[in-house]
Amino acid sequence: MSANLTEVETDKLEQQNRSIIGYFLGVLQKLGHTALEFFAAVGRLAQFTGSSIYHCFTPPFFPRLLLRQLINIGYYSLPVVGLTTLFTGMVLALQSYSGFSRFSAEGAIATVVVLSITRELSPVLAGLMVAGRVGASIAAEIGTMRVTEQIDALTTLSTNPYKYLIAPKLIAGTLMLPLLVLIGDIIGVFGGYVVSVYSLGFNPESYLHKTWEYLESMDVISGLWKAATFGFIVTLMGCYHGFNSERGAQGVGAATTNAVVSSSILILIFNYLLTQIFFTGM
């Protein structure tokens, strides 16, 4: 009887071991499948990026389409970027005064405002705002063209969709976002000036002197380089997700969401990397 019980217990242990091994093998299989899908997606994105950049520098060019994208991405985004940087500069001045007054360092508010706006806040916030407005619009436009087979029609008519749809958007986004950020820098610093002078009682001449005294050209240039990178990322993600949109309205909606989310994440990642390069000598 004891021998039979021992055999039964041995069989149960073996079954438990098999189930545990099978569970871990299933987990490893899922992880491997996820890793393969990730690297495949990275490969598709790299191939798409290389083809898009290549077609940006090779003829034929479509100047009328480029001009339309310059207006759409640059001019129509100006109110959003301007309002965002204006109130950011105003809030930054108030928060800096609230914190610095605790240890009598109110004189540093002008420096903090101008450096924060030009180095970080204006490029990042402008990039995120443009990602929400332009990136989603590009993904929806190209995704709809993919669903309605307009991209296939362009190919049938011997028109390269990369040159006709993607290259003008990439060039316009890379060129216009630095201009938007430069205008945003001015508006943001002006917002901090207005709050500091008319609400906090700062001397106007002293505030402007502090603003110019510690501002260096590298502070502005680094922000403009970031803006160019962010503009390229936003338009690239919008074009990529729209170009690879699945069929149906649901596919277009998913492409729009993915474009905005991926653009925002990449903006934050590249913001750190570029800051590391510009200011810590990576």
C-alpha cells in the first residue's frame, strides 16, 4: 500500500514539475515573441526613415506641396505654441518667486525664466503641442488615404508616395518647429517679464539686465536644435503610422493615437539625450 502511495506521489510531483516547466516555457515564448515583434517594428521604422530621408534630397520636388505644409505646420500652430509658452513663462515667474523668496534670492528669477524657457520648456512644450495638432492630423490624413486606396492610386499613376506625401511634411516640420520655438522663446520670456514687473513689483530695467546678462547663444541654439529634431520626429511618426494604418475607421483611429503617443515619448527621450550632449559634454 505504501509503495502504491509512493508511486502516486511521484506521479503528482512529475506532473507538477511538467506544469511548472511548461509555464516557464510559455512565458519565455511570449517574451521571445514580443522581442521579435519589437525588433521587427524597429526595423520597419528604420527602413521607413531611411527611405523618407532619401526622398527628401532627391528630385522630383513639389514646392507647392512644401509651401502648403510650411503654412499648415508653422503658421497654424503659432497660436497654440504662443499661448502655451506665454502662460508657461508667467507661471514659471510666479513659482520661482514663491520658492526663491524663502531664501532671499528673488534676483535670480529673470535668469531662471529665460534659461528654462530657451533650453527646455519652449522646445519640449512646442513639440508636444505640435505632436497633438499636426502629428494626429498627418496620421489621420495619410491613414485615410491608405484605407481608401489613394496611396495605391498614386503608385499606379507613377507618383512616388514618399515624395508626394512624406517628404514635404518632413522638410516642413524640421524647418518650421525651430521658428515656432524661437517665437515661443520671445513670448515666454515676455510672459515672465509681465508677471515679474506688473504683479511682483520688479524694476523693468533690472529685470531685462538680468535676462541678458546670463543668457548665452548656446542656450538658444541648443533649443533650436532640439526643436528641429522634435519637428522631424513628430512628422515622421505621423507619416509612419498613417502610412502603415490598418483597414477601416478603427485602424485610422489607432494610427492617430499611436502617432501622438510615440511622438510624445520620443520627444522626451531625445530631449534628455540632446541635453546630455549639449550641456554635459557626453
